Amino acid sequence: MNAKAQLIGMGDSRFADPTGLSPRNRASAADLVRMVKAAYEYPEIRYDSVSTDLIVPVGHQIVRLPETPTT
């Protein structure tokens, strides 16, 4: 992940794991913008990012994540 981050110009970022959950992950705001722009180039990521509901296979089940109503 660190190699890919460097490839897309994320010079101020370091990742301890690929999940994004480790408190040791570090990224500047500018680098996060670069990551979002790079991710947007993948049709699957773009689609999932803007969909109002999503069907996700989880093990042997299918989970539907519906649009949450705004109040």
C-alpha cells in the first residue's frame, strides 16, 4: 500500500496496514485528496461511492445496505 501511495504522489503518507483502521496510519489532507481522485478512476469504487444502496456478499449471506433517511 505504501508503494501504491508513492506511485500516486502521496509523499506525506505512511500506512501500517491496508484497512485504514490502524492508529499508526498517517496521511496529509492533500494526500487523501490524491487517494480519492485515484480511487475515482476505478468504476467499481466510483459506483459504490455514489450508490444510495448496496448489495454486499458477506460470507454465505447477501447484505443489503439501504439508503439511510436524512432528517
